[in-house]
Amino acid sequence: MKSPLFTRVGWFYLPCSVVGCVLYLLAAGFCATVFVAVDRHSHSVSDTAYGVYPFFVATFLLLDWIAQRLTETPNQSLDPMPASASPPAKQESWPRLGADH
């Protein structure tokens, strides 16, 4: 059985393997490169923020999606009732009209 590459902590995924750490370092390196390239041609802080925003959001959304996919086990059952539980008893929805009325 394979161990997950990430662990979910609240809203975030933390790497718990070397591959997970490498993915985080690649994302951080890409964001740093984008920041330097955008900041070189910016005239203000808001220019830099507007320039890096699409790249940062896309990178972190992709990293979150990858981490979510690599955290899940492949054969998870979506059945809310465990296999050992018995189905609920059948109940009639309409009252029966008898001859004693």
C-alpha cells in the first residue's frame, strides 16, 4: 500500500514525503522567478501585485489540486452505509384503510 505524499491540515496540504517537498520547492521557485521578473518592470507595489497575482493563484491552485489527488486513496467507497450494517426496515408511507372504520 502506498503512503500519501501530502497530509491535510485544515485547508492546507503539507508534504509528508520527499516528492511532496520537491513539488512545494518547485512551486516556490517558480513564484520567486515570476516575482523577480515582474518586479523588475514595475513602478509601484500595486504594479507588482497585479503582475504576480495570476501566476501565484494558478500555481497554488495547481499545487492544491495535485496535493488533493495524491492524498486520496484510489479505492475509496462513496457508500455512506458500511457493508456490515443492515438496511433500515421498510415503512409504509400511506395509512392502511381497514374495514373497522
